[in-house]
Amino acid sequence: MFRHFSVSSAFATLLIAFSGTVSHAADMLGVYEENQDCAEERVLKKVSKQIDYQGRHVPGVPQVDILDYYAIHQNDFIPEAHKRPIARRYCQASAALSNGETRTVWYLIEYEQGFAGVVGDNVEACMQGFDEWNVYDEACRVVRSGVGRN
């Protein structure tokens, strides 16, 4: 006797099996995807590299190393849409610095915006007190959150 196993039931089984890997959170603007991208090593390395570059090349910015990140969390996620073709994840963490200070760092992950839009993701980072030239606007506003943007 043969059992019939349809494609739709196979898909439903896979969906149930993997449904716990991504959770969803709700806020006033709707539902956004909560995941672990903010804490991924590849992302944090890019953040560290940008902060290190600022310390070495921007006058008035202290030259410090980031020793560790903690209290890492997502502030916002804006999925790609018709008029918004780039998915963006806004993250925040506390950074323990080599001079003994702890500072807040905000960073933005732009998916599929790496080299030539093909290789990886773009990460933009701003640390409290390190944006002397206001590249990310006052108080790192540009990378803090996408709330209220189109």
C-alpha cells in the first residue's frame, strides 16, 4: 500500500519545523522580524572596523579599541517593499572600550548592499561622541532607527 505525500503537506511540515527560528515582535508601526543579525560576528567586525577608522583618521576622536559588545538588540526592522527596495535593520549595543569607558554604538545593516550590491551586506556604524563631523547627523540619528521614514 502506497501513501500519498503531497508537496503542500511537505511544505507545511517544513514550515512548522522551522517556525521557531525567527520570531516576530509588534510595535506601534506593525510587525517586524526579530532575529540575531545584530549580534552576528561579521556585523560586529564591520562596526569595530568603522569605529577604529574614525579614531585613526578623524581629528578630535579618541583612538580606542572596542574590547567587547553587550546589551545588543534591534531597534527597528524595515523590510524591503515596492518603494523601499532595501531591507534595513537598526541595531544598538554597548561597547566596552580600551580606555575603560562604555559607550553606546548604533548601527544599520542594509541587506544585499555590499560590494556592487552583490557581495554581502553594508553596515554603517556611529558611536556616541565619535561622529565629530556629523556624518550620521546629530547624536547618530541616521543609524538609530527608521521610525517615521518612508
